Amino acid sequence: MGLLDGKVTVITGAGNGIGRASALLFAREGARVLVNDLGSARDGSGAARSSADAVVAEIRAAGGSAEASYDSISSKEGAAALMAKALSAFGRVDVLVNNAGILRDKTLLKMSPEEWQGVLDVHLTGSFFCTQAAALQMKEQGSGSIINTTSVSGMLGNFGQANYAAAKAGIYGLTRTASIELQRYGVRVNAVAPIAKTRLTEDLPMFEKIEDSLSPEHVAPAHLFLASSLSNDVTGVVLAVAGARMSVFKVVESPGKYKESDGGVWNADEIADHFESIAKV
């Protein structure tokens, strides 16, 4: 038996890269897969059904079960249509992987409102709409797994990616809060922070000389783990994958320093004098 036998999985941005690798792996593990992909260019422009259709055909050719969705997940209506398609095709939703994304890199001082908002709409708002739509169904079922996609850029920052980093940091906060709120319904919410050479990243300087050491196939097993019963006790976690290396991101607070005098009110000079001990982890 496969790890996802009988499970219905919805994967956004599944026409290429990490989404495609996870869709194929999920299908091999017995899942019925709704392959969602708008078929846009890297910057979110245009649309084509060929990417989603190709992955569906590949799954079916291998004996698996899959359907295609071409809905844009950046609107509430698109996310609702996505879940409706999964329910009409398969009758339930057990796993959601929020993987869809675009890039519009530009330095902060040169970024236009459209470049800012377009990235937030797909990554952050799209993850919210899809998470909300899936969680409503999973609550009724009493179980489910939602897997979001954050990034090293969101956790640590990255030059030229203010929009992308802000969206991915927001997804971290969404993941943490959703994991707290949905736990009572048997719904787990986690995130993956991947570093992989894909259609979105292949021409970035750090990936120019990388061939297979940071592939989408390195990331897909992390999605499978979080989707399966192997992670029944895992929620609110960010699992980072960079090729053969796997780790967990955590937000860490320093022990801090207390001021005993003056009612515990610090002045700016005192903060400066003690900043090293205040910040020391």
C-alpha cells in the first residue's frame, strides 16, 4: 500500500517544478491528484492549459488517477472553484499543497505597486484563500493536511525580493496561526521552505552551475511526509529542504535582560549600553 492510498490531494502550481514532482510522487503513493496550474509565465502573465494537462496525462499513463484545474488561486472565487472541482471529481479533500507562485524581482526603490501586489496576490493571498476553502471541507471531515510554501527569502530576507520575501514571511505567520486554530478539527498545517532549481529559479546566479543537486525531486518527499500519516503529530512546522540537506526553521527569542530600577522603564541610552546582552541568544 502507498502512503496516500485513497487520499485526495490538491496541488497548486503543479504543472512544473516542485508541484509537478510532488504530484507524480503522490500519485505513485496511491493518491488521487487534482493538478492545478494556471499555465502562466514566470511573472504571472498569460495562461495555458498545457502544463496541467501534461502532468495529468503523465499520471494517468502510469496508472494513477488525476484531474486538471486551471483556476487562478489568487481570488476567493478561484480557490472556491478549485475545491469544488476536487469535490466533484473525487468527493473529498484530504491534502492541500499551496505551491503556486510567481516572481517579479526588483529592488525596493525600483519596485512598482503592480510588482509588489501581484506577488502578494498569488503567494500570500492565494495561500489564504485556498487554505480557508480546504479547511472548511476538512473541518467537516475531521481530518486533513495543509502544506504551505514559504522560503529562505521570507525567513531571512534576500536582495531584490522585497515582494516575494514579504509574501513568504506572511505565509509563515499564516501557517503558524492556522496550525493553532485548526488543530482542534484534526487538521494539520505545516510549511516547506525549498531551495531548488525550477522554472522560476533556473536563471538566478546561484543556480547557474547547479544541475541535479537541488532538484524538485529532493523537495517532493518532504511534501509526501507532511501529507501522510507519518506526520500525524507534526503541525506548525517549517521544514526546509536544500538538496540532500533537511532542517527546520524556528523563530528564536533571546532570553532578554530585565531592568530592575525606574519601574522597569528603559531609556534609549540604556538600551544602547546593554543591547549586546539584550540581543544575545
